[in-house]
Amino acid sequence: MLGFKYLKASPSTYVLQFRRGRAVREGVGLSFFYFAPNSSIVAIPVSSVDVPFVFKEVSADYQDVTIQGQATYRVADPKQLAGMLDFTLKPDHQTYAKEDPQKLSQRVVNTVQVQVKTILQRLPLQEILRQADELVGAVRQGLQASEGLSIVGVEITDLSILAVRPTPETARALEAKVRETILKEADDAIYVRRNAAIEQERAVKENELRTEIAIEHKKREIRETQMEAERVVLEKRQQMERQQMQGKVELEQKNTEYVELAAANAKRQSDAKAYGLQATMKAVEGVDAKVLQALTLGSADPATLIALAFQGLADNAEKVGELNISPDLLRQLMGPRPSATVV
């Protein structure tokens, strides 16, 4: 209609209207009528954009490594970007007049690749594989310091590395090395476990030996205690026997003293009797034997008198013609009060 057109931008699109080389209208999500013959419309998306990437680089130890990830960016300064790249829309408001908008994503990918390459060239392959998270942080720091994106008004909002892969041959070699390391660690673990079992068994044996030694010590102490008790009992028994023997010795000594004393007394009594007999013999030394016999018969008992009568008969047997002894006389001689009748 006479060259007038209507533009309605989305809320995530920054729109600039240029007339005679000057921006006469700009903002996010604008809706307006404009005169197309003397106006240029620039539409810059300000929403975040995800850009996947796959790089094949070389590590510090000259090993090929493939980096796969994704970068997210957004336009932080649309006016600055509009001055660096052409985001002019065609009259249909659907496509861009030039290919500069498609080049922005590639520029972001190239900047990320430069940072990744710079970091990979300083690290060997094994460290790259182990330090994927550290690699992301290093690339982000490099992008923040890079002027390639800030000069066009673009900033990186997120960066992630999804995979870090060496070549298949290198991967197999690393797997073999890691497998050998794991097997060695398994062998070491078995060795350590066997050593631990041996140490445990040795400790058990030592405990058993110490227990047996302690038991033997206790048995020896018990035997020593029993022997000491037996020795004490034996000493007590020997002491009692010595006391008994001492008592017997003392008793025998007393008996000896008694016998000696009794013998001495008997000797003195015998001496006294012998002295008395000697005095008696001296007194009757000149007396006739018959007189002495007659003197002794006065105090003799009947049995003695009968015996003396039979002795007289025996002395004068040649003078006796016949001797008769009655049974009554024999009974009296055998009784307690014997009496003799000589016929």
C-alpha cells in the first residue's frame, strides 16, 4: 500500500529501523509501520543459541583426540553486532539479505576451537582424558579473555564437553595398559589379603603359644606350690619325728638313769645283805651245826619240818629197817597244811 509496511517482531528479537544511515527506531519486540523505500530493518535474535561442535586435535604427546561438546551463546550488545555483521531483513521479513547471520555461529565455534586447541597442545593425552572437567573450566576462562566474541557483542553463557575420545588404536592401548594396571592392583590386593591372612594366622598361633606358655607357667607354679606344701608337710613330719625321737631318747636316757640308779640301789641292798650275812656268819662261826639247825626249826613251818625229817631218814637209811607212809600222810603233805607221821 503505497510502500508502507507493518513489522511485528518477537519478544526475543532486537529490531533497528535505519533511515538515511541513522537508527530512527530500535528495541526488543517492536511493532510499527514504516515506509519501505527509504527504510532498512535489522532484526537480531537475542535469545540463547546452542551450537554443537566436534574437534579433532593433537595433544602434547602427539596423539589425536576428538572433542565433542556444545556451546551456548547470546547477543549481549545488538547494536555492536549490527555494526559488525549485516542482519538486514528482506522485504518479506522472513529471510536475511546476506549470509552474515549464519556466520555468527561458525565464528563462535571457531573461537571455542582455538581455545580448545591451545589447551590441548599443553596437555598429554592421559591428562586430557582424566581432566575433562578442568578442560571445560580452562576453555571458559580463555573465552572470557578472548576479544573475538566481545568485539561483536556476543557472550558465551554455557560450555559443555560431552566426550573426549582418542583414536581406536590408542584407546585399545590405553585400555590394555589400564587393564594390566587393574590386574596388577588385583594381584597386589590378593597378595595383601594373603599377607594379612598369614599375619592373622601368625597372630593366632602366637596367641595360642603364649596361652600354652602361660598355662605351663601356671602348671609349674601349681607344681611348685604343691612341692612347697609337701616340703612343709615333710618338714613338719620330720620335726615331729625328731621330737618323737628326742622324746624317746630322753625317755631312754631317763630309763638308763633309772636302771643305773636301780642297779646301784640293788647293789647297795646286796652289799647290805651280804654284810648282814657276813656278820651273822661271824656270829655263828663257832656254833655246832645241829644247834643252829635246832634254832632254825623253832620258827619253821610243818612242811619244812617234814622235809628235814625225811632228810634225817635219808642220812640214816642204813639204820632204818622198814618205812611205811600212809595215804593220809601223803594227802596232808600235798595239802595246804601238810603233816608227816614217821613210823
